[in-house]
Amino acid sequence: MTVRMLATAIAVEGRKSTASRVLTSTAVLLICGVAALAAATTAAAAGGNEQLAAKLGPLAAEGGWPAMLNVATQVTAAAGLLAFGVGLSWMFGREFTDGTITGLFGLPVTRPTIAAAKLIVFLLWACVASAGLTAAVALAAVAVTRQAPSPADWAGLGRLLALALMTAALAAPAAWAATVGRGLLPAIAAVVGLMAVTQIVVVAGADGGWFPPTAPALWALLPGTVTPAQLMLAAVFPVTFGLLTLHAWRGLQLDR
């Protein structure tokens, strides 16, 4: 893999991604959905909705930016994994479902280089989507609370941005599943399965900090409950699946 080959592959994958509506529509739905749901929930709780106030807990009484950021963080942890997982599933799975994977064997660019380019383009898209999500939540919070953010609120927005980025990285198993399963459905199934296991860990009351998919959300909600070692483990998780994806693309064969 040379730098020139990788740059060429990134340019090609970037054009393919921007030409499709999948990534754009997924990002728009995630951004607008999180901001709208957080704003509606916070406004309803402030208006006296007892059910929503009970779900928000102590933050319902405090209201304002803390309640808004709490809801946005919880929604991002779940919806973000699904949205980013769908995007990554499409980027890798479409080559198999559309039958274009056979054409990649005749290119001078190696298959691992193409896979690496896909992952890089995905990360760039995730950065843009995460920044847009954070900005949308901030604007929605100003509209709902009619208050400017305090230093603590800015810190909360920073954690929300970091959570969105880490959640995007945690969707890495989708790329590997799409490659091994040769299609979109195995990748989507892997994402849904990961979400289900995450919910089971949370409901079971286990130490979620040591389970990579839950650690970023716990850190964003309660920073003091997650250790640096647990966050490092959460970082190793996507790197591992990224390497597995590159290895799987290296071993791809037309008859398998």
C-alpha cells in the first residue's frame, strides 16, 4: 500500500459516497432526529409532563441545558450507533449486493488499500455528521431554553461531540460483517446485535465501563464513572475490527 494508491482510492471512494444519497440522508436524519427529540423531550418535561420528568430524573427539576444535553447524549448513544452502522454497512456491503466487487479484482489498487480508503472516508463523513449533530443540539438548546450556554454546558457539548465520534468508531464491526457476510444484511444484523447486547449489559447492571460499546456513553453522561483504561479499551475495539476488515479484504476470492 503506497500513499499515492491510498490517496487515489480515497478520492474514488469519496466521489462514490458523495454521489449517493445514503450517507447524506442518514446524516440528516441523525442530526435532525437527535436535536428534535432532545428539544421536544426537554420542552415537554419543562411544561409539566410527569412521565417525561420521571424519565429525566433529577435533571427534570434542573431543566435547561443540563436536561437538553442529557437527553441528546442518551439518544446519540443509541441512534448514533445505528446510523453510523447503516452508513458503514452501505459503504462495504454495496460492493457485494451491486456486484461491483468483481471489478475491484482487476484494479491496480490492492483490495486492502480500497478497504482502508473506505474506512477513512467513513471517518471523514462521521466527523462532519458529528459536528453537525453537536451544532444542531446547541441551536435547539438555545431555542428551547432561551439561554446561552455556560462553561459547564460547553463542556457537555464537547462530550457530546466526542461521544458521537466514538460511537461512529464503535460501528466498525459492520465493515467486517459486511465483508465476511458479503452483503448489507449481515452488517445491519451485526449492528442491531451490538445494540441489543449493549442494552442487556446496561439493564443487567454490570460494570458497563469495561464493555467497549457502553463506555463512551457512560463517560459522556457521568465522566467520573469511567476510567482512562476503560476508554482505551473502547478505542482498541474499533481498531481491532478495522484490522480484521483489512485482513478480510486481503483474503477475498471471487469464488467465496
